[in-house]
Amino acid sequence: MLEMALGIIILNLSDNVLRQVNDGKTACDVCKKLERLYLTKSLTNKIYLKERLFAFKMNASKGLGQNLDDFKKMTIELANASIDEKLSDENEAIILQNSLPDSFKDVKAPIKYSRTYLLLKDYISALKSKDLELKMEKKDSGENLFVRGR
């Protein structure tokens, strides 16, 4: 069973990471080495993670789901960097709001001015609704252009 765990870990590592942990004999050895390499709790690492998170802007070429996934990865990495680095739900929502492209400006104002508190899940729900609306508008305008072309 333990050999299987080691095999699964090794199969999921890229070549350059595998070269750095190839001397591990057990899954535990490999996990400890990966933690030392990638879960560094140094001040430099925390500063880098915070800079990356605070400068995050949604990429228009990616869908909302992929952008939200990238955002969540960054918040998890920061939380793993130190016990004290877990952001509040409200701060995550504010950072996410600042990362939005102009196409989501209709979502920003109502949430910003009509609430006394802000939950990340509510904000994400509003973003997903707006994303669906934008997709439907794009689909409708595309169909109308096609019909007019006939």
C-alpha cells in the first residue's frame, strides 16, 4: 500500500520536480522534501505570495471559472505559508472585486453600496450569474448577426 502511495505521488510530479525528490525512498520522504521545497514559510515567500495575490487581475482570455480557480489557489498558498496569513472572507472578496474586468462593473456597485457585510460565496455567486448573462448576450447577438446575414 505504501509503495502504491509513492508511485501515485511520483506519477503526478513533473520531470523537473521529480529530479529534485528522486532520492526519496518512501512516500513520507518525498512529501517532506516537497514541503521543504514548495511550502517555504519564509518572509520572502510570504511577501511574494501577497504581492502576487494583491496584484491579481482576471485574464480576459480565460473563463470566469479558471480565473476563480487561479484566485483560490493563491489564497490557499498564502494560507499555507503561515497560520497568521489566512485572509478573512471579506478581504478575499475585496481583492477579488479589484481583480474584475470592466465587463463585471454592474456587479461591483450593488454589492459595494448595498450591503453591511460581504461574503465571498455571495460575491462569487453574483459573478457567476453575471458571467452567464454575458454569455447569453454574446450568444444572442451572434445568432442575430447570422440571421441578418441571410
